[in-house]
Amino acid sequence: MQDLKLSDWLPTTNKEVKIRGWEALDVILFSGDAYVDHPTFGPAVIGRMLESFGLRVAIVPQPNVNDNLQDFVKMGQPKMFFGVTGGCMDPMISNYNANKKRRDKDAYTPNGDIGFRPDYATTVYSKILKEKWPDTPVLIGGIEASLRRVTHYDYWSDKLLPSILETSKADMLVYGMGEQPLREVVRLLEKGVPFKSINTVLQTAVLLDEGEKIPKNSNWEDVEIASHEVCLKDKKKYASNFKVIEQESNKLAARRIFQKIGDKTLMINPPYPTMTESEIDASFDYPYTRLPHPKYNKRGPIPAFEMIKFSINIHRGCFGGCSFCTISAHQGKFIASRSKESILKEVDTVLICQILKGICLILVGQVPTCIK
């Protein structure tokens, strides 16, 4: 096994921040999952990418929302922003089965324990952060934010809910794979652009206040879908919205989407082009430990990690669009393939880092027929 130090993981406590010699943080990430420093887990990927920019990044995994909310203030105020995700799955899927009964296991928590992730976690975390730190931007992302970015049917409450930007009070939503838009957001912030002025980054969404000027972009076409209030009254209008979203998700040149929500306007910028080979390679080449944080050593294995620890992902995206699956809706319908060199490099890393006693490495992709 490799000889690892606590500082090889991104910090999760003030003690770990001090070990790195940092006095303050640039970005703090909050996640509904336990922290596994592995390229299969979104917060680790985003954290490592931000770290590669020279930023000081910390992760607060599964913050406690049932006490005095100390987890939301203990790391202090970041210089740039808070990043929030509900986890690798929508928290309501993690917490409940199809019969709306609470699950007895959570695959993304040590020992499969339940109770460490609130319902609608992204909204819960974001609202707390905006209450505690009203002047600090909150960016939301991940599967929950991405798939709830417009008026959507919530199975658990049997209601149409507005964009999660409205319910969470977050400042910006990053949808899909977050590396490309976050890279641009950080670039603009480092140039001194005020966060409020950052509203034309591809693959992001923001809420515009009544009377706020809509930013112009001659390279984009616009489309307005039925307002949230209209959707509440007319299910056919809601269905037509879904059709537009689906069509715009399957275009090389998608349109900018607008939706009225009360006296505000939701603006969803078009997505980035599919990641190039070098871009997706970079996301897998960061210095991951490929292991759960040592804080979980005495709490038991994390089921989701146990399933994938000897697997190697070779692409993102799926052109399918199956009704039971969110991959094409979240990762996109166009395939981003890793290079052979990057894949083999990860194979070597896994062989070095793990004790493989009769264990086979598995090369995986979302759908075998998508592989280059």
C-alpha cells in the first residue's frame, strides 16, 4: 500500500487546514456524501481541479444540520465562494425507495449508515450558508441541482417545484459536468470581476431580479419556456417545457433558455462543447489518494467506494436517454472519451496503490456501445 499522510487528502477540518500551513481558504465545498478522494466522486474532482489552480480548498462532507450548525461556520468564510452538492445521487433517491419508504442503507456513508444526509440536501445546505454568510456567493451543482434547474415534478411531494435556484437561494447553478464552467468562473473572479456580474458563463444558470438587464450575446439564440406559474395550471405546457429542455440538451449549438418564476427570470446559458480528450484526461490525472478520508477508518467501509475502487472509468456521456437513467441528462448525450495513455496511467496507479489479491481491474463506461 502507498504511504499516505493526512495532508494528502483535501482538508476537512481546521486542524488539517493548519497542517497545510494555510491561514484562510479560497473555496469551501459542502457535500451530502462522505469524502472519498477518487475520480468517481464529484466533490473530489472539483476540489482537486480547484487545487490545481493554486486555490486553497476544503471539503465539509455530510455537515450536521440537526445541531447548532457549527459545521457551516467552523471553516470560516472563503475568499471566493461556497460550493454545494447533494451528492452523487439525488438525496431523495439516497434516502427513500420507490415506495417512498426510508431506506435502511446509504451507499455513500460509512457502514451504509443513514441519517447523515437531509432531504433536499442542496437546498438545505445552501439556505443555511446564505443565512450564516449572506455576503458570500453560493454555487450549487451536482446531479440534484442539474436535474432540478427548471420547473420539475418532485415525486416525493407529488408537486411541481420551481427551479432549485429559487428554493435554495443560491447565487449560481452549475449544471452537468462542472469542470469547464467552474474554470471560467474562477478565472473571472481572479481578474477581479464582481461575482454578481458573472452571468454569461456557459453551462451556468442564474436568477435575474425583476427589471434586471438581460445580458446580450450575439452568438446565442434565445428561447423562453412556459413560466412556473403556467406549468402549475397547465400540464401540457409543462410537458412542452420538458421537450424544449430535451431538444436543447442534444444540440451542438443549444439556445439560451429563459423561464419566469414569479417576478424573477431564470436564465440558463447554453452548455460548453463536449470536453476534449485532454480536458477529460486532466480530470482523472489529479493526485487523488483513491481512498476514503482517514476520518472514516473506524466507522466502516463506504459501500459506493467498495463497488468502484478497482474500476476505471474510460468516458463520460451517453447518447441513450433512457427514461430510468439520468446520465444523458447530467453528463450530456455526446461522448467524451479518455485517451489510451490516461487510462493506462490510471491502471498503473491502481496497481501501485492497491493490494490486488486475485482482484480484476474493470474498465467501465456508462454504456459499452459509447466507447470510442
